Amino acid sequence: MWIERAAETVTADEERALRLIGPRKIFLKLGDLDVEGDRLRWASDLQPRAVSLPSELIFVIGGTKRFVERSPQLPEMSLAEQMGALLREAVERAKKVGVSCSGLHLDLPVSESAQWYERVLARVRAHLPRPLTLSVTIPIAWGRGRVPSDLLRKLDFFVLRLVSEERPKDLASLRASVDVREIGSWIRRFEQGGVPFYVEGRAQGQCFLLDPEGRIVSALGAIRPFDLLRRFGLRLVESYPLGVTEARMRIPTDFSGEYVVILEARTTSRVGDRVLRSGDRLACRLPTARALRRQLEAIEAAPGMWKRGYALWSSGEDLPLTQIALLVRGGVLEPKLAVRGEVQASSLVLRVENVGQQESALLPRAVEVRLRIEGAVVHRIAPGDFAEVVREPASDQGAAVVRLTFYADGVGMGDVLRTAVKIAPRDASVRIFASSRVRDPDDFVTLSGPDVEILSRSR
């Protein structure tokens, strides 16, 4: 299990999920290396955390963009000596707070050649105390030519990263982050290196800024589209599922487990370090649990004599540990809505919570909540977190029954949608009923909730 959050405490829910998964190893992000001038340093203060599980703990060391760009310019001997000193410092600091690790893992997006990295690793290893293991992340791009066997032999094991780090040129070329059709061939190629390795199973979203012609200007990193809709007020323009063989999926069995979601800024707002202006568009690649499931199925189905393992990557954002635990150990992964209502002053406050173990699809009208109000008139409707409200014409039952339908483009796991309806009693008693429908993101079915009474008041 790979936890990609530096120096953060694992919550009680996450620890329960980890126990359910039962990993043999836990890769825990410790910090990032940085460079200033010709000296290496930690990008932030190290705060090693213990994980109370009977698993081997491996500290993951990353690198800032500046480290990746400048480290090849340093003398290799000096670079290796400084890296070795900082890695030993991290291990000793962890021991002082009662945290011990079995190895160190370098997760560096190296831009130089495999030969340069091989020489650096050989020198770094000489500075590390035994029996600490040394492992690194290897991108699949390094296997397009000859597998770097000399580099691999400097390691105890490595983690093969399947996610492509190449940035697409435009919206039309946006594809799934992992092509599951190629996983078997990648595994067979890297088996030739003769070094044990884990295959990374990873579902990670990413957003890109588009120009008016649909070309990708820059990558914004991992941002939850649900947050962009709710916190920053962006508008959903379009959403479609990505196929494995085609950009716009037409056959459900071709579903890659990822959606392309196109959002548009309605006002000027700051998202991370980027200022979005009205009309700016983002294209986000949004994974679901199906993306990780398809990868694991392809890893397990790959032929070969080697009994392979995989490292499940978690940022705590795209696929929470609770979802991953249900995915690998069995459980129901689907959205489920709970609708509640209460009267505050003269308004009905409606609260719709996703209490299921999966987010909804992020599609127009993916969430539908129908209200039937008996014995009251409706004066004003505040849509709140909903994108659209439809009031049905009065039926034969008369104006004493009001029917409203609220639509939202999606709801995240654990998220709450709120709205308010200003009402006035017409009869001696007021009764309000609600039913809901929500679109599952993986199975393309609509899940319906029962019609239940959520409020009853008598004068």
C-alpha cells in the first residue's frame, strides 16, 4: 500500500481500511528533496509517523521540480553524498520518535538517462546502512527501448509505474491514464531484468487548462472536479466516459474507468496557483473505482512464471482508502442518497447526503430529488447546491399538492447538497415526501431510493 501524503497522520477510518487490506508493505511518503545552489535540503520539515500495522514500513522520498531540474547539473559524487546524508538523517530522526523502516524508496521523476541514474544510485547505496533496502520507481517509458537491467540490478526491488507522464496535446488526444491492454506486455518486458518488482495500481485524476481551440495549455495537477463545481462555482459543460479503445466510449464493456469532464469558469477565481477568468475551460480526467479494478484484473491475468505483487497507490483524494479496501476485499461500491428535511423559520431546508461508498457519476442530472409537498404553498425556491429546479404543473389533486424536482450534476462520497424552499401552510397539517435517483459512475445504471415522508407538521 502506497500512501502519498507526506507527514500526515492516518485517521481511524483509514487505519481500519488498511487493516482490512492487510498489506505486506506500506510505502509512506516522508518528504521531498530540494536543491538550493549546490546544496541539497529537505523541502519541508520531516515529521515521521508510525502506522500501527504488522507491515513493513518503507519511507518514500520524492523530489521537487527544482530538484529534478538542477540535480543533474551537480557533480555526481557530491549529489550522491548529500543524498545519502539526508536519507540517513531521515532514518535517524524516525528512530528517535519510535518509527523504524525496513527500506527507502526514491520516487523521483528523473529527466536524465537511465545510465546517469544508475551511477547516482550506486553511489547513494554505498552511503546507506545495511540492512536497509533501496528501491525506486521506474516509469514504463524506460522499457520502450532496452530494459535498463544494469540500473535495476542496483536495487533490491522496484515499483513499475503504469501511469503515463506524457501530457496530451489537446482535448481530442486525452485518453485513459493507463492502457490496460498493454499491462501484460510491460510486465513480461521488465521480468527480463531479473529483479523483483511491484506493479503500481493507481487511479489519479488530473485537470488541464484549455485554450479556445481545445489545446491543452498547462496541467493543473490533481484537483477534484466536485470541488471545482461546489467551491469555485464552475459550470459543467460536458462529460463523457473514456473507453479503452476510443476517446468517447460507445460500448459499456470498453469503459476504462475514467471520465472526461469539461468545466467552465463563470467568474474570476483562483484555483491553486492559477487564476481562472470567466470563460476559461478545464478538461479533467476523473477516475472511478473501475479504473483501479481494471488495472488489478490485468495485472493478475498477465501470464508468466513470476508470482507478481502490486502496490496500491492512494493520495487520499481520488480513491479513499475505504473505497480501495472494499474494492480489493469485496464490498458494495455505489452511491446512496439520504434525504432529510426540516423547517427553519418559514423555509423547508432540504439536505441530501451521499452516504454510499462511491461518488455519483459526474454527468448532467446525475442526481435527482423529487419533493411532494402536501398542505402548503411554495413562495420561493433557492436552488442552493443544485443546478436546476423544475416545478411541475398543478395536478388534479389541486394546488394543495406541490411537486418539485431538483437536479444536480453529481455528488461526491460523503458530500451534502443543500437547498431551501420558502413555504406557507395552507391546511391544518403539512406533509412532505421525497424520493431520489442517482447515477452510478461505473455501471451506468440509475439507483432509485424509496418515496419516504421526511417531514410532518400540524398546526
